[in-house]
Amino acid sequence: MAEEASQSPAAAADGDPLPEAISLAQGAADAGIGLKLLGGLAVRVICPDLPPRLRAGQDMDFACLSRGRKNVAEFLAQNGCEPDRRFNSLNGDRQMYFTAPSGRPIDLMVDRLNMCHVLDFRPTFTALPYTLAGMDILLSKLQVVELNEKDARDIVQLLAGVQVSNQAQAKSVPARGDDPPNPPSKAAQGPVLDTERFSRLLAGDWGWWRTVTGNLEKLPALVGDKPELLPPGAPYDPLAQAAQLLELARSVPKSMKWKVRAGVGDRVRWYELPEEVGH
């Protein structure tokens, strides 16, 4: 399948967590179990032709849906992942923790990613076979209020490697086992950064809008200070695509809830400061 091919990572170096992570994601997909990559590893899967961001001691971050979390937990256990039973018993409705056979930590988010803002990934969970949707991965980075170089690099990578487009106009490749009535369009050959998903979230939540537009506005200066953030040979101009999203965020019609909160503005904090959860 074309979309799967676009998400097939190249052979990785020793010590790289990606082979173990993608093995779990592929095994789950083959078994019909909803387990999708999050974070920097997801960026690498979605942008396989760009130079990867590698760092020592990297966790494996996954997402699942609450209705399938028991099957996901069983699948991980069957594949040698040791659960943190106490943590999972207390927090399993929103987050679970495992240790992979390699000893790497696995964080598993259920239904939502709770950080500076809440990203509900249920509506787009099935968009891609091994990761959350491209826009959800981008939003998971753009929602960080205190943006660091790691997140900035992932944002630039996604904007350099994936087209900003309307998912509804770029037909999704059918799920495994479905026969398409027509061949997928050229735009459907891989992930896209879905403008409809982006617009809907930001038009309804001023806090999300404030943080995301602020980070998009910062991007040119960040790249100017650290030009090494720009991956060589990228198919798209990340700053041009960031500007496209910024203009969309400003022009999309806003909800009444958005307008009321906008009237309060920065006088009241619009984000949470996420705390590290102990395991």
C-alpha cells in the first residue's frame, strides 16, 4: 500500500529505538490492534527520507484508544513488554507505562495527549497505519509553550517533509483489506498536514490558537539562529508552510467560545505546565 510504503523507515543504526518501535507498531497493525507511534519517532516514520533526529536514551511514545487499551496491553505483554502494574492500575484510563524487551521505556497515551493543551486524537486515529495523523503529530509539538530545540527540530522536519493540504481533498488510502473503488490520487500517496483538522481545533479554542500561532511566529527567528534545523534536500519549504498555517489560523472563522476567551487574552493563563509523571 502506498501509504504504508511512505511510512517504512530505512534500516537504523545500532542503539536506535526506531526498529523496535516500528516492529511493535507493525505487529499491532497486522493483528488489527490500534497502537500508533507518537513523538520524535513518529516524525521519523512520517518523514523517512529526511535526516533523523537521534538522541541517547529516547523513550518510545505510543497512542491507543480506550476501547482497545486492554487488547493493546495484552499485545505488548505478549511481545515481551513488562507493564508497570501499579501505575497502570491507577492511571490506565489515560496513560500506561511499560518497559520494552530492550529496557527502553514505553509511554502509552490513551485517547488524549495532555500537555500544555489537550489533544484528543480519537477523531483522526485511523488516518495512518503506524503513527498518529501527521497534523496531530505537528500539533503535539506546536502546543508546547516553552518550545525547546528538540520540539523545534521536529516541527521544522514535519513542515519540510509533509505537504500542508486538505485531507478531504486528498483521499486517504483505504485501510488494509479494503478494496478502493478508484485508485488513490497523487496527493494520497502519503501523509498530509491536514488543514481541516488544524482549522477546526484552533477556531474553537483560543488557548490552542494562542500557543500555536505564537510558535509559528517564532519559527523564522529560530531557524535564523539555528540554520542547521533546516534538513537538506527537503521537498517543501518549512517556513513557507508555517506561514500558510499561520495565515489559515488568523483567517478561519472563530467560534463564540473562542471570541469570549480572546476578550480575556493573556491576562489569564491559557495553558497548563505539564508535570513529569513518576513511574
